[in-house]
Amino acid sequence: MLLPKTEETDKQALLTLISPHITSLIHEFRFYFGDLNVGNNSWIADPFTVTIEEVDLPPLQMDQLVNSSHDSTSRAKHRGCSLDQFWVETSRKYPNLADSAFHVLLPVATTYRSESGFSALTAMKTKHRSRLNVEDDLRLCLSQATPWIDKLCADMQAQGSH
């Protein structure tokens, strides 16, 4: 028996379509990152608003967290730069605390680089280019540097006469 098409049946159809995909994403996320307890790591995003009761850190890191949360220079840096830049800057003054933050933040960055490498490789190595030696192309594709094609071409000498 077919139900008349209403807004409620559209929502139900959409829910049955999206639900397995969301469940799959949750499983993939847990596979790559384990069971991250975000509540215990909220201090990483904003070390200036958490309370001591919310954080579960060893005594040395807890002491550094308390000191950094009252540091006006750190607070200004936190407002003025990205999260990863903030923790790199903080690592000079509070190395143990920054190390704890890096252990949570780094899996995302390292997994991203690995996944982009595989994606670039599959894009380059197709059925028609299966014998291609991709090392140089892959290095160029994954590099953050932009090549100066005009300069490279200008530096090359045309075929000289004998």
C-alpha cells in the first residue's frame, strides 16, 4: 500500500536514506580515531574557559594549564591565531601541556595527509596510465609549494646549434 506523498513521508524517506550513511561515517570515524572523549579534551579548543573539575590531566600538565589560563599573553595569542599555531607557540612556554594537546590534534592532520596522497595517486593512476611512474607527479601534487613554471621555462635553454 502506497502512502500519499506528504511532508512526513518525505522526511521518513530521507531519514531511511541518510541514516545508514551516518552510521557508516560513525564507524569509520571510530576506526580512525578511536573513542575520543571530547568532554575531557575541551581545554584544547579553549584553555581559558574550562574549570579544573572538567579536565583530567596529570599534575604537571594541570599546573601548566592553570598557569597558561591566567597568562594574558597566551590569551591574546589564542584570539589572534589558529588553534594549531596557538599550541605551537604555547609549546615553548608550556611544553608538557602542548604535548598533550598535540596527541589529540595530530591524528587528524596525519590521517588527512595520508588520505590525500591516496586520492591523488588514484586520480593519476588510471587504467590508461597504469605503467606511469608517479613518484615525481605525486610529490608535485602533494607539495604545498607552488611551482614557478614561468621561471623554470625561462631558465631552460632552447636547443642550441652545434
